Amino acid sequence: MIKKTIEEINEIYDLELERILKTIRKENVKSVLLQFPEGMKPYAQQICSFVEENSNCQCFIWLGSCYGACDVPLDSERLGIDLVIQFGHSSWNYKKDVEVLK
């Protein structure tokens, strides 16, 4: 696999990196768990590094499965994770109809 830049990865997957960084800053997040589907796992370290370098938080990469939005790591709160970010490689067509709950 040819190593891609964060810009190239963002073009392919629309990572919403500015939105992620804005949320981390706004919520004063200190620890983030990044969860990826299998197809995006080769880029996990680059995305993790970008988030850490551009925010004041520590990122962890979930190496377990991720079969969709319902596949949330249940122990993340017990582990002291402030925010879980799930990435996907399929289009999400419901942005107007779905509210994010905290």
C-alpha cells in the first residue's frame, strides 16, 4: 500500500477533521477513542497523529471490530475516554434527520 497524506485520505473519506478539532476544543476533551471500519484501519495512525498534533488531547485507536454506528466500544467510559469518534467509508445520507446525543 502506498502511504497517503492526510489531505489525500481526507479527499477520499471526508474525515471532517475541522469539525472533530472544533468539538475537542469546545468540549475540552483530553482523551479520544478513534474507531475505524476495516477499510480505513490502514490510515488510523495518520489520522490519530493529525488529531493529536492539532489539539490538546491523547488519541487511542480501537483495534476491535466496527460494523457500524451501533458497534460502540462499551468499556470506553470506564477507561476514561471523553469522546468516541467513529469513522465510516460509506455515505451517510441522514445528516438532516439525525441528532447527535450526548
